[in-house]
Amino acid sequence: MEPQPIDLSTVLIVEDEAAARTRMLGLMRALAGPQARIDTAADLAQAHARLQQDRYALALVDVQLPDGSGIELIAWMSAQRPQTAAVIVSAYAEEETILAAVQAGAIGYLLKDRDDDELRLCLHSLQRGGAPIDPLIARRILALVQQAPARAAPPVPPQPELAAHLSEREREILRLVAQGFSNREIAQLVALSKLTIECHTKNIYRKLAVGSRTAAVFEARALGLLN
């Protein structure tokens, strides 16, 4: 199937930082022209309201928002607004975040710290049917693909009966892991010590029969624990 060009005449920018939001607005106006309708949202609630009120060809979405993860928004869009293409624009480049974004339906992943010319060139590729991927992100995606066979056949099979008995706290931590948060960040979010989070993480690994955060996310999604 031929890649379809994306019309940049209707764009939604989901970004909570005012300076970053203004920057992306300027970049998109330069690309799409003054006639384009480019709206902004500072959090998930505003983004949902915009998406339910209007139709957009493209959404540029930050990962970490005040009221949740932009990846959750992209997953919702994939199911409810499939006509809207989604591209992550974030400061986060961890494997788990990249994987979760791609699985949620993002067609591109860009990093905020690139200069305007780099971002403009990547975003311009959308008009030619391209998928804008930062070179650093592309390398990490390739690394994940290369590691996939080893993860597809783990030496110890998962134990569904154990996975089914993940505690509510373990499920909460697993969801945060899938969103790309580090153990230190999770500890702050749930008001527990980093050591306690590490203990919970080890229990999650044991129950899912995995040895890494990425593998835990893969296995949890396969078992329906993150749906």
C-alpha cells in the first residue's frame, strides 16, 4: 500500500509547556500556511474536548502531560479517531516509551531538543507520506526489532496463573513502566521509596517470567494486562 500524504490544514498540538507549544505552533504555521487551522491543548482533557468537537488530520502529542500520558491519548485516537495521524514530540527517548508509542498507533516520533530546521524537515515529510522518526529513535527501534526474537522465545515460559495474580499496586507500577517512567519517577508518583518500587518490579518480572522492563511491557500486553 502506498503511503498516504497527510494534509496539514488541520492540526492539533498537545503540549503543556507554553514555550514548547508556541514553538510547535510557529513551525506548523510555517509549514501549513496561514490558512491552516492549528489548535492547541495543554492537557489530555483539553485534547479530548478538541478531538470530540473538531476533526484533525494530524496531532502532535507530548508524552508526559499534567493529567496523564500522551500515549494513552494516541491509543484512544487509534480507536476513536483513526483519521487523525499522531506523531510524538517529546523529550523522552526510553525504549519502553518508544515501544508504547508505536504500539499505541503513533506514525512518528520526534525529539524536542532538535533545532527548528531538523523538526521542520521531519514534519514536512508528512506531506509526502513519510513517517517522521528522529535518527536516535530510529536506532532504538532497530535495536528493539533485533532483540525481538530473543524476547519471543524466553528461556522460561510465562506463568499465566502468576501473572493473573499481580496485585493492584503491581499493575499500577506496570502501567507506569509502560508509559516510560523510571523507577525513581514512579516512586515519586505513587509516594513510595525507590527501593520499594524496585521490589515490586522484581515481583512483576518473576510473575511474568521476564528479565527486563521492555520484556515486561511486551509480555503484559500479550497477556492483556495493559489493555
